[in-house]
Amino acid sequence: MLCRFVDENLIGSPDLHLMAPDGLKYPQPSIMYGRTDIVSVTPWLAPVVWEGTFNPVILDSIYQKKNISIAATVFAVGKYIMFLKNFLETAEQHFFVGFRVNVYVFTDRPKEVPEVKMAAGRELIVRSVPSSKRWQEISARRMELIQTLIEETLLNNVDYIFCLDVDSKFHSRWGTESLGGLVAVIHPGYYQDNRDKFPYERRPSSRAYLAPGEGDFYYCGGAFGGLLMEVHQLAKTCHKNFEDDAKENIEAAWQEESHLNRYMWTNKPSKVLSPEYLWQDFKPRNPEIHTVRFSGVIKNYAEVRPH
Ligand SMILES: CC(=O)N[C@H]1[C@@H](OP(=O)(O)OP(=O)(O)OC[C@H]2O[C@@H](n3ccc(=O)[nH]c3=O)[C@H](O)[C@@H]2O)O[C@H](CO)[C@H](O)[C@@H]1O
Ligand SMILES: [Mn+2]
């Protein structure tokens, strides 16, 4: 048995030493043939995950052996509670099925959290947060709450975390192929555009500032994740920069999404998820999108956001 020679610490570490079980059979991989309509690696050699670039059977068997556990955070403040049922029900069908998952719901309406039947090893945890008058504030406060959740609750309990928008639902698999150190999702609205069209924060006085000629991709604020300590670093930095900006009366163009994009410019994601991982229901599906895994539902902003 080869495994006798592998250090236990190596196997125990979620992102190191990918060990497949004996006897697994699957189609032969190729470095010659594959998808040619998309790019599946960044210039710093991080994979870009698209349908057809990975084998879920291999990946699941590797991570099953490691017995990983995953936390997901979702905020449902004010009327956004209406999106929660659909989000949770579809997560049960598609999000890390067969793995240990804890979903943390942050809401000001804990009594309205729907009853959703969760599979064994999966749990729903509700956290109360105050309501807010400005939607910008709700969206921006997420980084702070994620930071504290990691520090106070998740440390030593969880391997990976994903932070997701609630006004969305799963349509097909989102699983172990998405795991990595720091994981960013390409925003569906800008991936065909020149970087000068990206809605980065353009005022040098903001800590989210990106200059012309800077920025790799436009990543979305509605989904990101990775290893616990990587996401902690991200959340802590974005929260601090947001607060320091606020003291100087500046709010970045797209709040924490702008700070996240600034962070990812310096701290390159080790895995990038294609727009399959956050599409938008109002957008017709482009030909390179073979499967929509998670997408934002159509909503009437005037109806759901506080004014
Ligand atoms: C696809 C994507 O990346 N969307 C981003 C985008 O548009 P969105 O238009 O998708 O933002 P949004 O209205 O969904 O707000 C972001 C999230 O904040 C929470 N929320 C918001 C308002 C509210 O009253 N109650 C509540 O709970 C909820 O979890 C929601 O999903 O711009 C926002 C601006 O900051 C965030 O960066 C979003 O992540
Ligand atoms: Mn959203």
C-alpha cells in the first residue's frame, strides 16, 4: 500500500496531496484534445473551471477521502428573505451533494426562515442581524460578518467557505471542482469586454481604486470562496478598506464587489470559476455556457430593496 508512505498531515490538509481511491476507472485524459472555445487557465496558471474541463467522479472521490466540510454564507435581510427558500432547496439538490455542508443564514427575520429538509451531514444555522435602511450597507456589511463568523465559529471546524448572494438559485452541479485556496467567480456581465469597461472603482482616493491598464477580470461580489484562512484574509482586508474609505466619506462604486476586485488584483485567485457559476436569469445563455450552475433570479429592485 503506497499510502503508508504519505505523511498524515499531508492527507489531512484539504488542499494538498490529491489521493485517488484504488480501482477507479474513467476515460483517458488528454493534453491534446479538449474544449477550444474557451480559455481554461489564467496567465498565473490558475485553472478556470468550465463544463468539460474536469471529471467530477475523480474530484469527488479525492475529496470524499479527505472528509472535507464546507460552510456557505447567505444574507437574507428585509424582503430578501423571499429568495431564501428557493436558494436553500436548490442548494440541497446541487451544492456539494454528498458532502458535509453548513449553511449560515444571516437575517433580521429569523422567524421567516423556511423549513427546508436537509440531507444527513448538512445543517442550516440562523444568525440574527439588525435590519438596515440602505441596501448598500447590507451588501457591504457582509465582509465584516463573514470575518467574525470565521474567527468565532468556523476556525478548526470547517475547511472551505463560499459566500453567496441569496437572490439566486442552483440549476446544476456546484461541487468539488470549485475548491481551491482563493476562489473567484467571473461576473457574467463583463467577461467579453475590454478591461477599461469594467466597473472598477476609478477614483484614486478610494482604497478600491484600480488604474487604467490594471485588473485581470471583473469578478462578482455575489459568489466567492476558498480555504477558510484565505477567505478570512480577503474579508478582513475588504472590510477594513471599506471602513477606512467610509471615514473619508467615500463609498466604492460597487461597494464590497469593488474592494474584492481590488484585492484579487494583488492577491491572485488560485482558482477561477467561469460565469457558469453565476449567471443571470435575464441573460440569454451564450454558446460557451454549456451549463448554468447558479444564477441570479430576476427581481424588481424597487420592490425588494429598502428605499
Ligand atoms: C451578481 C453579483 O455579483 N451581484 C452583486 C451586485 O448586484 P445585485 O443586484 O445582485 O445585489 P443584491 O441586491 O443581490 O445585493 C447583494 C446581496 O445582499 C443581500 N441583501 C441586499 C439587499 C437587501 O435589502 N437585503 C439583503 O439581504 C442579499 O444577500 C443579496 O443577494 O452588486 C452588489 C452591490 O454591492 C453585490 O456586489 C452583489 O453581489
Ligand atoms: Mn444579487
